[in-house]
Amino acid sequence: MNIRTVSSYELGQKLDMNPAQIRKDLAYFGEFGRKGIGYEVSYLVEKIKQILKIDRHLNVALIGAGHLGIALSNYNRFSREKLSIVAVFDNAPDKIGTTFGNHTVRPLEELGPVIAEMDIRIGIITVPAAAAQGVAERLVDAGVRGILNFAPISLRVPETVQLRNADLTTELQALAYYIE
């Protein structure tokens, strides 16, 4: 928006928050603004990215080259958020070697070496429920530290691995409840 500086009052108006709370929250992490002037927007954005640890590039592996996997791998917002799907895997012979977008589907057997070689830190699982736990275990064994699970099953991973479940059915059911 080409705004160079912003005050806590202006931020409060945009975020529907108390300006004093914004100042207090930001002050918890350091000195970002100047009294009477406000915050330099570009500096503040960079500092918030550092605080949230989204200031670095992360490589992502996607396992499951079905419809959902292909759709996620073609989702272009990842690159704007410093996340890149750099490898796609599947165990279906008819999918291995196929190309879509910038990705050629690799066999699941290559998962470990590719994760190490490409410094992949996050895995996305879009496989059927019956295969998901095995895929999660392979990702953990290969050194992945975070997993986004789209399979409709609860996975077990060590405490050292961050796991997030994306269950579209549950989210739709929640919406159905709240719209009535």
C-alpha cells in the first residue's frame, strides 16, 4: 500500500484492537517504533516475520500425487510465503515419472535420500488413510520436522515433530453447525 510509517492508533483501527495493547505486544519483542512517529512499516514487517519464524525459505515434500496433491503442488501462494514444494512422491506406478507443473513424481523409495539432499523440513501427506501412518513414519525417519496431514486419520509422530491435521470434512461440519 506504499505506507512508510504507521502508528499504533492506525494499526488499532485496521485490526479493531486497542492501540495500547498493540504497543505492549510489540514491546514484548523489542523496540520497533518511535514515540510520536510510529513504526516504519518495512522494518516492522521484517521483525514480525523474524518473530514468527517465517523469514526463511523452507523446502517441502508432498507425498501423494492424486487430485489433492496436484492441486496443492500447483498452489502458487506457497512461494510468496517462502515455502516451496520441491519434490512430489507417490507409489503408484502409473503416476511415477509423470510431470505436472514443475514437478516430476518420484517413487516413494527415493524419499529419504531426496529429503536429505534437498534439505526438506516439512512434508505434506495427501495419501489414503491406510497408507498415511507409514508415510508419516518414513518422513520422520528421513528427518522431516513438520507434517501437514490431509489424510482422514490421526497420525502418531514423536514429540519432536510438529503435526497439523487438515480435515476438510470436520471444517465443513463446523460450518454447517454454525450457519443454522
